[in-house]
Amino acid sequence: MRHLYLIGLLLALPGCSLLPRVGPDYQPAPLAAPAGWHAPLPHDGKLGTLTDWWRQLDDPTLSGLIEAAQRESATLAQARARIAQARSDAVAAGVAGMPTVDGSLAAKRAAFTFGAPTTFQTTRQASVMANWEIDLFGGIARGQEAAEARLAATQARWHEARVSVAAETANAYLQLRYQERRLAQAEADASSRAETARLIDTLGRAGLSAPAQVALAAASAADGAAALTELRAGRDQQIKALVALTGLDEAALRSQLKAADGRFPHPAAFAIETLPASLLAQRPDVAAAERDLAAASAAIGSAKAARYPRLSLSGFITPLRLNTDGDRMSATTWSIGPTLSMPLLDGGRIGARVEAAEADYTAAAAAYRQKVRDAVAEVEQALVRLDAATAREADVRRAARDYRVAFTATEARQRAGFASLMELEESRRTLLAADTTLAGWEQERVAAWVALYRAVGGGWPGTAPGSSPSPQAALSGDAR
């Protein structure tokens, strides 16, 4: 019992550093953000919020597609696996400074013959061994810091992947709605061209229209039909791209999409905070870069600790039982004591590792600063893009309206014989271009909001897989 008490005392010793930790103590780097955004803020930054983002687009189909894409995304699955790996590494690092206990059992049967009757011996042995490295200079603790920082970085990258998947799905959906709008315009245009060609052909057969006019009308109808076929193929390709993103059955997906064919989401009024630092801090990629920097800082201390002495305590208890031809013997051996070791000659290996850790820290600091600069630029660019889309609205809508009025008037004049077919076709092409521009503007308006959502980190709530989401979660289904 006395021996067991000694081993228990060894295991009960505290696992903390006895001296100040070597290496730098990490201080969170400040965000190098501007005092205010230089680009104009949408709606003067006063209306609505960026929270619950996708539901505010008033498009349940889009929200459902994003949820499906996040369930099926290989990128997110890989990010979750990296979190599990980093969590295991953090657990391993967390117990590195704790005592370890190993046990063993052994039994042997031996025979000895020395020109006399054989002697048989049975040996039974049990051992309990304990070992503990005392973290004198904090090398183990620095390793724990680094592992925890890497875990936080992988969690942040999981959120970054979610934002990216959501934005990618939204943009694919917008492209599909644009293709549908173009297709609807092309169907109407092709029908009008075919009707014009039929009327001109009838007039030509009656000798009331020149052959050149008949040929021009037929060529125009063929152009419209060819454009229609091309747009149908483009729409089908985009649907298949959404199938690949979401993993949904194509027939079911087509049924969902048909309910709002050609309808773009309608962004509600959103607000952008006027404090750039708070916007940048919620970006998962910026948070991950900052945690990478913290891990690199801790790694310097872990590398430097290898230069200093290492103290470990170890002990064992081994009861032994011998049975030699019925003669029984027993013995118990035990040992406990410290071991102090330190490097004397390593050829510069430890110094090289310290230099490598310091170089990694310098690289991580540069990457963090660049990530912040990129984040600022992306937000600025998204704001400019959104402002431009807003500024274009009145002109684009007016152009489409007036070109349609002009085409209707030209069509009526042509049917009455006061305008040539060339004038009608020119007016038709102008109207089609204006309608295409309007559809493109509607797509760009929503895409600009998606770009801004992505630039500010998607309203990232900072939850990890399996944890409860924040009430201000940016994505619908955030706990999935």
C-alpha cells in the first residue's frame, strides 16, 4: 500500500509550468480596417438587417436549394472532417502534460535440464508503470495553445465553406432564372417572327410582297427558332448544374422551379453596419487567418522549449511470483524518481526549428494582413456593384418600356403598310436587346446582394457543427 501511495502521489502532482513559459505571449492582432467604407452604403445603411438573409429574399425555392446544397456539399463534409481531426489533435495536446499509467501482466512456464531431472518453473508478474513530464518551461502548454488555435481555425473555415456554398448555389439559381427569362423572351420573339414570316409569305404568294422581303422574313424566323433552341439548351444545362450542387432529383427540381419560372428573388431592405471592424471580424476567413497566426505564435514557444532541460518523474511497482517444482517465492520491486535531461549537442537542429517557427509566424502575419486587406476590398467592391445596380434601375426600366412602345408602333405601321419589314426587324432586335438588358439587370441586382453577403461573411454566427445556432443565424437551417 505504501508503494501504491507513492504512485498515487506522483499522479496527483499538478500539470502546470513551474517557470514562465518560453516564447512570445500572443496578442490578438488589431483589424487594419478603414474608419468607414468609401463606397456608398445601400439604403444609407438604415433599413433592415443582414440576418436571416436568404429568407428575406422572398424566395422559398432558393432557400430550399441552399439547404439541400449544404447537406450534399463535399466541401462542407471535408471541412467537418478537418474539424474532427483538429479536435482530436487538441485533445491529444491537452493531455500531453498529464501523467501516464501503463500496466502489464505476464506469465511464463520454463523447464531446466542440467543432466538431472527436469526442473519446471512458473513465473507470474504484474507491473504498473507511471510517467509524467513536468512542463518546466511551458513547451507542452504552448503546444496546447497551438492545437486549440488550429481547431478554432478549422471551425471558422467550416463557416467559410458554408457561406461559399450558399453564395455559389444562389448565383447558379440566379443564372437559371436569367436563362428562363431570356427563354420566355425568345419564345415570344420567335412566335412573332414566325407570324410575320407567315404573313409576308402569304403576301408574296399573292404578288404583294417582293421575294427579298419574303426571304428576309423567313431568315428572321429561322434566327428566332435557332436562338430559342440555344436558350433551351442553356436552361437545361443550368438545371443540371443545380442538380449537381443540391443532389436533388431532376424531375422534382424541375417541378419546384416551374412554380416561379423566370421570377427573380426580391431583396428586402438590408442594413450594413457602419463599423468596418465589426463587419470584418465576422468574416470566417479573417477569423481563421487570425487563429492561424495565434497557432504560429504558440509554435515558436514550443520550439524554443526544446532548448531547455526536461524534467520527468517515473515509477513502477512489479509484484513477482515464482513456483519452482512446488517451491513458491514472491517479491515486489518498485522504483520512483526524477530524470533531468537537456540537449548538449544537436548540430543546430533545435535552432533551425525555432527559426522555421519564427518564419511560419512571419508568413502567417503577412497572410492575415493580406486577408484583411482583401476583405476590405471585397466589401468595397460589393458596395460599388450594388450602388451601380441601384443607379441603373430607372434607366434600364425606362429603356425597356420605351423600346416596347416603339416596337408596338412599328409593328402596327408595318401591318398597315407604312413601315418596311427591315424597320420592323430593326425595332424587334432593339426591343430584344433592351429586354435582355432588363433581365440581366434584375439578375445583377440580386447577385450584387449575394456578393455583399459573401463579402461580409454571411452574418456568420460563430457556431460549430452540432452546436446550437445563434438566433441571428444568417443561413436558414444553420444547425443542419
